[in-house]
Amino acid sequence: MSAMTDRHALMLREMDLGPQWHLRGIAEAAPAESPAVSAPMPAQLPRTAPVAAFAQPVNRDERRGAIMCMDWTQIKASVASCTTCALHASRHKTVFGVGDENADWLFVGEGPGADEDAQGEPFVGQAGKLLDSMLAAIKLKRGSNVYIANVVKCRPPGNRNPQTDEALACEPYLHRQIELINPKLIVALGKVAAVNLLAREATVSSMRNKVHQYRGIPLIVTYHPAYLLRSLSEKARAWEDLCFAVDTMEGLQNRARETI
């Protein structure tokens, strides 16, 4: 067994996902099973009261300019009080993001689900548990050199994909977060995140195994954990993407050391 294979096997055991993650010449289809169901929502959840912080400029360019000058404290307060798109009307909590604000790794999903809307933190449901396992497999941990965010900060009704105007309303927030974090590598989780970050329409399969660029920051694309819960046969490809991400990060770090 090669050193690379040994390393991947160790990562695989960390994920506690068993042989479903072993890579073969062609990924084997796993038996179908029902996706995990999150715990039921409480009957009543208090909606977040608007936070008095910053007036929302009416002009889109003025609003973007104001957001791009914000520090962490200001941008968090602005997101909490945002009413720019219709999603604010049905939210319980905004979901700003979580993790190391100086992280090398940034993972971006599409938007909050029911669990995230209730708790105000991204990826806390069944998909979040799988994401945590994926991070552990490559020796990463939520909050330690890792930041997790979403394309939109409020839950779309029924967990539908964010609409174009909703993603555009949140785009300056995400861009400012990325500027403040200044990660070495961005991992787009799923098509919605990839399409919005790269500003072009494409399938996840066509964007995998490539290093893209988001405003000068390397970006790779893999499947969203929620999709993997529904499509077990794609876990082998997602594992390949994780290995590709590790190799990409190691290459970036090696080049950085060579320039010192």
C-alpha cells in the first residue's frame, strides 16, 4: 500500500463512514436508504427582532460600498437587522457563519435549513453531522482553522434553493466575510454555492477536480452534504474531492514556503 493510500485510509477511518468511502475504479452504488430526518421543529419559535445598527441604503451600489467597509462587529449587526430581501419575513434567526475568522479553509454552502434557522448556526442538522465527519477525515475541525458560511443568511421557505435576488442581496455580506477571513482555499459545497461564487452556470460534476478562482482565491467544488445523504453512491466522488482539496492546500502551502 502506497504512502498516499495509507494516508487516505487513515482519513477514511476518521470519517466513521465505513467502506462506502473506499475509492475504486468506478464508484459502486450503495443500497438505497431513507435520508436522515432532522428532529421536529418546536411549535413556536420567536422571530428575531430587528437590531438597530445600520440604516440599509436604498441604492444597491451604496449598500455594497457600506458593507465592504464593515468590520466583523458591524457586519454581524447588519446581517441581524437586514430586511433587503423577502427572506427576512419568515426567518427565526439569521445564520451569519461560524468558525475561525482567520481560517485557511472556508466552506460555503447554499443556505440555512430548519435546524440552522432555529439555532442560528450553519450546518447543525444531519448534513452538518456529515460535514463534521468529512472535516475530521482530513484532520480539520469546525472552528479550528475552518470557517463555514452560506450564500444566503436566512432560510428559504421549504428549504428551496435561494432565488437570484435573494443571493444577490446577500452577496456583499459573503464577499466581505471572505475578504476579512482571507482564506487560502474555498470549498464550495454544492451547485448553488459554486454557481454563485463563480458567477456561471454549470453542473457540479463538470466543476469537480479543478482549481477555480474566486477573486484570486483558489476554489474547488464538491457535493453538498445534504445531497450525499440522499445519494449514497456519490460519497466515493466526494471523498476524491476531499483528497483533492488536501493536495491543493498542500501545494499552496509549499509554494508559500518557497517564496519565503
